[in-house]
Amino acid sequence: MIPVAKPQIDEAEIQAVTEVLRSGMIAQGQRVADFEAAFAEYTGTEHAIAVNSGTAALHAALLAHGIGKGDEVITSSFSFIATANSILYTGARPVFSDIEHETYNLDPDQIAEKITGKTKAIMPVHLYGHPADMKAIREIAEDHKLTLIEDACQAHGAKYNGKKVGSFGTGAFSFYPTKNMTTSEGGIITTNNAEVAEKARMIRAHGSSQRYLHEMLGFNLRMTDICAAIGLVQLGKLDDYTAKRQYNAKRLTEGLQDIEGISCPTIKEGCEHVFHQYTICSSERDKLAEYLNQNGVGTGIHYPITIHRQPLYQELGYTDTLSESEKASREVLSLPVHPQLTESEIDTIIDNIRQWSEDK
Ligand SMILES: *Cc1c(COP(=O)(O)O)cnc(C)c1O
């Protein structure tokens, strides 16, 4: 089976972790500080605050911006559940706005009508590694004095008009093993706002900036030096990984673009797509997935149920109709695009889809 995701851990990561373990300093320490400095530099932001998951990064980012009970945050329903759950954790209410068909990202034209007197923030998701329309979304945020929090958990290194995502507002990244780079579990917040950075650091450590002095309610969201050591090595390889993903995506599109009934991912002008997922769209998605799985090609569905249709959100009373999000949840199919894919595996994926299309 060609897996849909495959984290790459080499001798360098093993060496780096071993060094930390031998040092005896295994919780948050110098490696975390080094990783934060390196990641801030990579994204072109002034501050980076490492935490123990992407979910924690979203949660702490919202809290650091003072978002809580009574507030509304506009986001996408076509995302991983953590996007909206992080808003629920703060006591605020996620308000879902529909996506654009082309990129599966928030449609800027539909955001304004969701803004109420309670709206405090917009949280676009750079889904699959394709940047959301940051020019339009940032303009809406500025016009209405709203905070911009980017869910960049799938978009390490993606660029919009030459600028890396996570640097437009406050960014949140995940380092889960299937993401474009990993620390095992882990996440990071990026921001140019010194006050938000300081608050996020406090929230990460029980509301404390000084040992045993607690000024606010915080959590234990710390990253360990073991994880940061992996992250430092992975960050050094990220651009190579990305180039490989982009090459694999190009090969897949060349092989698939003329097949009827399938649409390949598009890249909007001014955007650099980092292909966390290579996601095609077909009205016969389930049949195609079954065929591919039977023939040794792993696939993924990101995501089969929109967030507002999840039982949790149904129970919370969400009754939205978001036609593009719901259509996408029925039609998307992610194919393997990870950096370890071989030329012959790419050919196998293409040949199988071609065969399926001819047979049906
Ligand atoms: C992975 C992911 C998250 C959560 O990250 P974790 O590290 O798994 O907590 C949030 N949002 C999106 C869009 C993701 O893909």
C-alpha cells in the first residue's frame, strides 16, 4: 500500500533527541528557545511561541488576543475539528462562513455578512497548504477592527504574494507527524505583536511569567526539548520536503488533468501551495477511493463531515447550510503526495485512476 502520509525521521533526528536525553534537561529549555527563534525567522515574524500541539497553538492564540465568552469568531466549517474547537474552548462561539470552490478556503465575499456586534476575530484556514485569500480577508479584518488568527496548521512555508503565512495576523502551526514537518506532537504560535507573544508565553505556563507568581489562568501547553530537537532538524529540511511535495503534485496533475470527472487542485495567482495534501475532487469519490484502496493506493478524506454537521455542533444548535463546504465533504479525495513518494509510485497512482476512469 502506498501510504497517504509518511513522516520522515532520519539519523539526524535520532541523534538530536539522544543528545537531549543524555543532557538530562528534557523539558522546555534551550532547544525550545532555539526552535522558536528559528521558526520565527523562517516565517518572517518577530515572535514564535512553541506549544505541545497545533490545537494548543490555536487555543493560546485566541486567549492571548483576549477572545472569550460572548465573542464570535468567523471560521471555516471545512477543516479539522480543532479549528472550531479551539474557539469553543475559550467560551467564544465559532461562526461558520462558506468556502470558495477553487481552493476550499474561506470565501472572502461571504465573510462580511457574518459579522455582528459580537464578532472579534476571523480565523481563516490555509487548507491543504494553499493560502487563504489574505489580501481580501485582511482588508475585512482591518475595516471591522477584527483580530486575524491564521490556522496555518497545514501550511508551513506557504506564501501569499511572497509573504509566508502565519505572518499576516497571529499564526498557529501544527507539528503532528503527518504535517509538512513534525516534532512528534507539537505546535507553534507566530506573531509580530509583542504583547500577544508575552501573553501566549504566560498562558503556556499556568499564567506565569515568573516562577510561582500566577497572574492569570493558564495551562500547561509546553513543548519539550526532545520535541524541539526534532523540530530543529525538520525545519532545516522543510524547504526540501516542500520542493518534493510540489514536484510530486506537478507530476500528479500532469498525469491526471485530462481524466474526465476529476478535478485537480488549482493554485491561485500569487500563491505558493505547499501541498500538505494533494486533493482531487470527484462526484464518484467513494467509488474511486474504494478502487484505489483495493489496488494498493492509500487515500484520505479531509474531511468527510463538515464541522457544523458534527454531532457535537448539532447538539450546540448549528443549523447552517454551507453548500460549498458540504459539497466538498462529499467529493474531495486526497492522494499520496508526501516527500518519500517514488517516481514509480506516482505512476502507479496515475495509472490506477486512469484505469478506474476507463473501466467505469
Ligand atoms: C492538524 C490540524 C490542527 C491541529 O493540530 P494538532 O497538532 O493535531 O493539535 C488544527 N487545524 C488544522 C487545519 C489541522 O490540520
